[in-house]
Amino acid sequence: MNADRFRVLVSGVLIVGVVVSATLVAFGLATALLVGWGGSLSGAAPDGTAVTAFAGMGANLAALRPVGFAQLGLVALLATPVARVAASVAAFLLEGDHLYTAITAVVLLILLASLFLLR
């Protein structure tokens, strides 16, 4: 993989991540204007959980609550740089560049640890 293809891959991952994130957050905000944060597009009973409580994101998405879509957009935004580093690991591996593969893999592990282990 040459440098230009590598840049296209990385920029593509970043663009897709930001567009998906922005779309989900915008959809959540737009639908919140219609039914409120705790309301539901499917008519489910209002939920009293806090907007900042991500533990209920799956249930909020299942009930088609706007807060669930906005939260998923924020998770997508957080996942975008992680996906970029993961794509870099794969690209360096395909190039056969073992030093940069190892360095980038360590960075990926640090990112994942900071997201899932540190509170």
C-alpha cells in the first residue's frame, strides 16, 4: 500500500465516522424537538433516565427514543479515532512494516484500555 492509498484509507475512515456521528446526533436532536428527549417515536412510555446515562442506550434505541440516537452518535464519534488507528494497524500490516504495526497496535491498545478499563 503506497502513501496515497494509506491517506485515502485513513481520511475515508475519519469522514465516514464523522458523517455517521453527525447524522445520528442531528436525527436525535430533530426528533427530540417533536417528542422530547424522554419521548418515543414508537409511542413507548416516557423514560425518566438521565440524558447522560449511556447504560440505557440500547433500550432507548429499541424504544426509538431520540436520546438513544444522539447517544449512539456520540459513541460513533468516540469510536472514529479508534477505527482510524485500527485501520492504520491493518494498513501497516499489509505493507509488511512490522515496527509501525507494533507501535500502532500499542496505541490502539492504550486507546481501548482508556475507553473500557479506566473510569
